[in-house]
Amino acid sequence: MFDDAIVADLWRYPLSTLGGERCETLRMVKGGPVGDRTHGLFDAETGETAYPVRDPRWNRAPDIRARIRNDRPQISSDGQVWLDAESEAARDMLSLHFGRAVQVRRHGTTLADGTAARPRYTMAPVHLISRQALAQLSRMLPQSNMDARRFRPNIVVDLPDAPEGIPEYNLLGQRFRIGNVTLRGVSHCGRCGFTTLPQGELPGDPDVLRTLVDRFQRNLGIYCVIETEGAIELGQRLELPQPRPIVIVGAGQAGAMAARSLREAGHRGPVQLIGDEAHPPYERPELSKTLFQSVPQTDAMTPDEAKRLNIDLSLGQRVVGVDADRCRVTLADGSNRDYARLILATGGQARNPMALSGPRVHRLRTRDDARAIALAAPRRLLILGGGWIAMEAAAAARAAGIEVTVLVRGPALAHRLLPPAVSDHLAALHRSHGVDLRLGVSAEFAVDDNAVRAKIGDSEITADMLLIAVGIAPSDDLGRQAGIACDGGISTDAAGTTSNPLIHAIGDVASQPGPAGLARIESWQNANDQARACVRAMLGQPLSARAPLRFWSDQFGKRIQIAGRPTAKARLCSGPGDGDRPFWDFGDFAIGIDRPQEIHRFDSAPRPKTARRQPLKPTGPGRFLVAGSAVAEGAVLRVDDPKLGALAVTRIDGQVHAVADACPHAVASLSDGFVADGHIVCPVHFAEFDLVDGAPRNAPAGCGKLTIRAVSETGDKILIHDRET
């Protein structure tokens, strides 16, 4: 995987935030490169640590360079005259440069205010990046200068034979050698606004950060820890002696797609796919849609395909433990498997809230469940639940001539998901085919060897079988054991990365970001799309926009299709049209019954822009803020108003917006950020704020609203109004 890989550059940064020093050799100890980030820059009066971007007053820090001579740091503003960093002359030069009293202190020593000099952040000690990663970004931004100094690495490696993407991601979770030094990749390098700052002859460039946010989950390069100390020299080879595999736990649709996608994306390292069922990976949608039918099931991956793709497929093996510190999983038989990266695709277990049991009580989640239900051949079937599994099982049972009663606790079928018009149509469809559908009921069940009885008020229903179809509980126990964040499933970003950078979660177990916060998406399409996105993010390949969600269901010879993410309270834009073949357009999503052409047109056509709410309406006289020609479309300009302080001003679709320049959560200047989708984005933690009402999105917990100011434009003048409505 890394044939002919060599060290192309070595850097160290004696003073955090200042420019660095190119080296021929770096001595590596457990704490990091010797002489690297040993000192910091501090405000001489307040003791405040230098924090470029977050506090724009420090943004000129990278223009000063630092080096080590005679074991002491030196600094220079021009590369010609070098000063002892802790000398009075250096303090004078720095204070003049920043326009305030500034001092250099070794981390851990005492500042003038009595506090300890602490580094701005503490990450893994070695930062590694490849020439190939920089080249990929340069191809995407041909007008930008992608000099490695913009990203402040310690080690730049040339990986000429590496896979596509950000090839150093293949070192995450791996031990590798350079010379006599052993390192281990531990996490991605999350990028901040520092990459956008001018540094010497490198110009400022916000496009770099925008692209990293949009296409690479804002990551580039990796952090490493040092396991064996020694020295690294230019030109030495990088060797990966025995690569650990990517281990996928869960051999269902998502797990199989992730394994296949790794090979399709060019990953050449070992891949292990572990499943607790005896069957090879198969597709689950058919289990309920073809219940009681003798039709062949569709495999998601056959053993022959796994062999052809060089995927180690282990069936009938249950993973019972995850040791995140040692990057190891434990199986039920007591054996262990080490991993470089771990993908949890463990799905969920069918719920049984009343803990009913017995030979006449069934749930439907696996191929064996479906076979057992079909073999029992009930004449009268009782189904508890009103979701898709319940509806599809009822339709399949009626097609087999079975009497069916469906008990739904809620007021309608799939009432938490579907708008009432759609739920009502489906209820009518089921009743027209002989389903005894009872909505809004609670039952007491009695189960014995002869029958299942459901008592509803004064009436009783008797059946041969009870099918409990009330949803699934996510199988997130391995995630919780690994110490990663879980919230109604394993919490992930849009590409499946969890709070541990070496562990990912996909499919039904993953709780991923959505319009209303984290949510699990139980669908065939999501299992495939999220698996592909997870693999691309793992390998550092650019992410493309996710396709709109798709879902389908077959009931009574009808195909119900959904494009987009439905919500029960959505307002109907148009529909339903044909009574037997309705099509409902709810704006953000559409639902059709036997209307594939309309669904395809809705899914593939450009989404109309949501009518944007009007900005604050100014009243009273305005005063001049800035020339209109100074505010370009999509740009963000900082303007200091004598009354309101610093403002960030931007223009979107011709409309000028003005907001407080300070992020409500971080000490950050929003004018150093960028705008996207009607929001201004903080350059520090990437919280987004609506430019109309200031509401936060994708923001840290507790982040408040952004202050919005009313502005108007007359001629080439932008006016700000102190009074607004």
C-alpha cells in the first residue's frame, strides 16, 4: 500500500501560532518533536493566549517565524534578523507587530498575573500530511496556493503508490515506522480558520476552509502518537509492517455495502466482515413484503463475492466487546480481533415492549424469523403495530388468504411519520382488502398453547399467531461499551463518524444529523448511501451531496414510494389527484402510489428555493454604515460601527444582511467565516446562524441566537437603523 513512501519535509514550530522551521532531522520523544511548540505567545497584561481567527487581533501571528538555535527559540519578522524570543528586543518587535504588549513564555512557566502559561490546545504530538492530500485539494482549488505551511505539519510524506483520496487516512489505527521511530495514527486533523490566514507570502484564502467543510468533513492530514523514540530524517522510508484490518461488525445490508465500497474505492488493506447470523448478508425489505410467499430472497453479498473481493467474511460470530483503547473487539468464543478502523453496522432488535413470549408469539427481523412465521401457517393472524412492517405483513397475509386483525395504539397508521391524508388513504386500502384495522386501541394479551387472545374493552379477539411489529431498538451496546456518544442509537456525523475518530456507525444503528436533530433512518437506501459516504470519508475521498431519501413499500399490489424525509405535520402543496393512484407533494417530500414517474421527477428536479423570510424591517432614519459596492455577493465584510460595535455584513441574492460580528458561543469573528444556505458560519466551531432571525444550526449545546441588525440600501449606501420592527 505504501511502496516507495518517503519523508519529503520536516517542520517544527517552537512557538505556537508563529511560523515554523524546516528541518533536516527531527528528534522524536513521547511528547512530540524536540523543540516543537514548547513556547507560546501571550498578552503581557492579561495573560491571554494568542488565538488567531478566534480573536482577529492575533491574525498576523503566522507572519512571524520561529526557529531553535542553541536550544533556545528565536523569532524573526523578515528571516534575516533573528532575536532571542524571550529578549526585550523580541518583546518590542512583537508588541509593535501586534499593537499591544506581547510576551513569549515557555509553556508551564508562570505569567505576570500568576497563572501558568498553557498551550492553546493539546492534540496528539505529531501532525502528518501527504503530498497527495495537498495535490488533491489543489486540483479542486486550482487558483489557491496549497503550500504545506498553511496546514502546519511536522511530517510531510510522499506516498506515490497510495490509494486515491487522503492516503494517510490509511494509517489511522495503524503502527508504522520511519527510520527507528514507531508512530501510530490516532485521529484526523480537524481544520479551523487558521488555514485561511495569510502566512508570509501565502495569501489569505477562505476557499480552502470552505472546501474542507463541504467535501472533507473539515479534515485534512492525521495526528500521530510516538510509541518508539528516535530520530526522523528527510528521505527516510515509511513502512507499514503488518497492517491491521478494517473490521465491520454486522453483516447486513449496510455492513455488506461498506465492505464492497471499500474495494470499489480502491482500499487494498485487509477487511473483515463479522455477522452473528449463519446466513450470508441479505436484504431485509423482502422479509415482510414477501412473507408467506415461496420466493427466493436476495443476497446483499454472497460468499463467492466476498472471496473475489478478498473480504474475510465470518458468519455465526457474535462480537460481545469493544476495547477502544487497544483497538480490539472480542467475540463470544473468547477470541479477539484487532482493528485499524471499526465500522458498527449492528442494526437493531425487534421490540417486544410487553415481553410476550411463547410459540405463537413472533417478531420479524431476520430471515429465520420470516421462515418460522411462514412455517407456522396461521389461519388467523393478529398484528400489533401500525408501521411499515405491520402494514406489509398484513398485506402479505391477506394475499395468502389469512384472516388479519391489526391493532394500532396510535390514532393512525404510521402517525408519527405520515401526514393524515396519506395515513387515511392507507387505512382505507387495508380495509378494502379485508383487514380488520383497529386504530387507537390498547389490548391485554393472553397466550397459551392453543391460541392468542387480545382483550379490548369488553370484546376479545382470538388468533393462531401474534406478530409484534412495533419497531426496533438500536443495537448500540457495543458503542456504549466503547465509550462513544449514543442518543437513540450511536451518534454520528453525516458520514458515519462517531465521537471516536477510529469508530464509525452506519445503517439502522446510526443516529445521524437531520433537520430536527439526530435521528435514525431505517431504510434500504440509507443503508447503502450512508455506507458509501462512510467509506469515502474514511479514505479521504471528496464527499458529494447525498441523494434525497427514498423509501418504498409494496401492499396489495400497490407500490407506495416516498422521496425525501416525511413529517406528519407537513402541509400539502398539491395533490392527491387520481383516487387510486394519488400523488401528494408536500414541498420537502412527496408520496405517490403507483406514480413512479412523478416521484422520479420530484426526486431529480432541482428543489425550488424555500421562500426566504424577509429580513428585519427598518424604521426611522438610517445612518451610513458602508458603501454598497464594498459588499460583494457571498462575501463577508467586517465593519466597525461607532454605536453597535463590530458587525459582519454580507449580501445574499442581492439582499444585504448585517449581524453582530461576535459568535454567540466562541470568541470568534464571524467576518472570518463564510456564508452558506442563508446562514453565516463560525470559523471556529462551524455553528451556522440564520441571517434572518439569528437562529443557530449545527451549533454546540447552549449556543444562543445571533444578534441581527436592520439595514437598508439606497444607491451605493448601506444604512443601518437603530429602530427596527
